[in-house]
Amino acid sequence: MSDALFSLVSGEGDGAMLGLAAGDTAGGAWKLGYSAITEQATLIAYELIGNGRLDLDRVVEVLREMDGSKDEEPVFRSETPQFRAWLNRASGGTPSPDDGPTLDPIGRSAILGVTYRRDPKSLVTEIIKLNRLFHSDAESIMCGVIAGAAVAASCFGQAGRDLLKGIAEAAAPAVEQLADSSLALVNVGRISGVTSRIEDLISGYGVKSASDAVAFVSDSDDLSPLDRTLASLLLGAHSVEKPHEPVAEAVKIGGSNSGAAIGAMIGARTGIRAWPWAFANDTWFAEIGRRLVRGPYEVIDLPIPYAVEQHLISDVGGDGSGDDGEIT
């Protein structure tokens, strides 16, 4: 009960992008570093920096460019099955959403929490709009809202039980929005009690291992995306001496998507900092985070994402092996 409700604000979220890449790397989706989860977040961050908002047609365009739509080499790495299937449909001219449950929205949506950290209404609306491109499962999209809200609160140093209460309040409007019949989403009934479930995490605060967090949120062996998101959130709510430890536990629950979301959350809280495992392009991610928070709000002088990723896979080999097995 002596835990502080707030940690000191450190950069107002500028460490979120770096933390996201670190968490993705910890999840091991791509054995030599960060995966398509971070690549998507980078493209989204570029759009937010340069335009202040997401143009969904432009989002589809830049994602397809990274997948080789202009007769170039595809540079996405270790895509999730759902994202890979979406890219395949998009290449045929119909980027239609999938109705299966997935954790993809939490990795994709986390970085929006930085841009909309002062505007919770827009945060919810924009995360739903973005993820409807990819998913028609209401529960999966709700998980993205939770991740974005967690990052937004963390930008202001919020932690502990107060953080969990705040996320519940921010997520409440999403329940009503996702229930709108015009969205034609599936599994809407599974999100009806989500705010209560987030608030219930308060009584489990203090859990620090993946197994204990999972046991607290569910007694089923068949965990839903919401179960995995809440268990990961319970771990990331701590303001701990070693911020990488909750990330290392979260990836046991939801792989690189959970690692990315909790890494972004902790990075937003702790600021730009060194992570104990190496991954490529860390200074680039730090600068992206700075610009999301403080500007300049332009990307013309930043590296071109496609060029960065093409160079990276060329260095390590198209199969991710490389001559020496290391990322440079």
C-alpha cells in the first residue's frame, strides 16, 4: 500500500517508440531483432509526426509499399499470420478485415497513446478507426484501445493502481462505440464487462510473474486476446527499479505483441533509456519518440523507413541469418 501512485514524468512519452522496439525484440518474433510489429508502428508514427493524424488510405499505401507493392523487395519481417493474410488480400486490391481473435492491435495501437495522450476521446476513436482496417473482432480492437490508453497515461508518469483505474475510465467509451451496429463487428458481447475487468486488476496489483498474472485474470487454459492483454497490463502497471523485467515477463504471455505494448507503456513512463538487450536502429526510434512529443513535426529529414529496413535485411541476409549472426 506504500507504492506511489505516480512516478516522475520523464519526457512525456518520448521513450515509447524505443520501448516498443525493445519489447518487440524481447518477444523474439524475429530472431535477430524487432519484427513487422515495430515496422508497422514506425510507419504509423511517421504519419502522425508528419500529418498530425492518420489518413487510412495513406496507411494502406505505405504498408503495401513495405510489402513490395512497387516491384521492390518486401521488407516486413516475421509478420503475424493475421497481418500476413491481410497483406495478401491487400495486394489483390481488397484489404479486408479478418474476424479472428488476435493480439495484433496492441502492438499496432500503442504508439497512438503518445500523440493522443491529452485527448482521450480522439485516442479511442482513432484506435478503433485504424484497427477496423485489419479486424472485425470487437474484443481484439478493444485490446488495442487498452494498450493505447495505458501508453497515454504512462506519458504523464501514471503507474500502479491509479494507472489501472485511469485505463478503465478511458476504455469505457470504447465499449459503446464498438457496440455500434453500423460497424458490423463480431464478438461484441465479449467486451461488455471490460471496464470492470480492468478495475478488478487493482486487487491483483503486485503480481510480477507471467504465470501469476495469467492465473489472476483467467482460470482457463484457452486465453483470449483480452485475457492476455489484461495479464500483460497487470505486469506493466508497476513502476519498478528494473523496467525491463515486466517486459521480459509480458512476452511469455503474448509474445512480441505484448512485449511491444508493455515496452511502449514503460518507455513512455521512463523516457529514453538504454535497454539491456541490443537491437538495431535504437537512435532512430529515440528520435521518432522525441518528435512525436516535441517535434519538429516533419519527417523529410528522417530516414526513409523502407530504405532502413531493406538495408537491415541486406546486412543480415534475407533469411535473417547473416554471416556473423549479429545485427549491425
